[in-house]
Amino acid sequence: MEKLTFKTNIKCGGCVATVTPFLNKAVGENNWQVDTQNPDKLLTVEGATADQVKEVLKDAGYKAELV
């Protein structure tokens, strides 16, 4: 399946901890990662549509914009 990349407002390890259960449930434990070192805080997801990812992050209190 295609990998999607999103610019997010997931800024730190605490933010990653917050979104982890949401993303694990939606796309699976090893199907996503966040690069908090990148200025755009890039989230890479495999196995979901852009709309699904945006909705999951919205439920967790975060935003995502497809790159």
C-alpha cells in the first residue's frame, strides 16, 4: 500500500504518546511514524487514506495536512 506523508502539529514525545493509541488502532502499530526533528513534524502512514488519518488525528486533538 502507498505511503502518505502529512505535515502535523505533533511536536514532541508527549504528543507522540498521545496519538499512539489512536494511530495504532486505525492503521496498526508498525504502519506509521512521526519525525519530530523535521520542522514540518512529518507523519508517514501506510495502510490508510488521507481522510482516515486526518480524522484520527482530529479525534486525538491534532491536525494533519497532506504533503
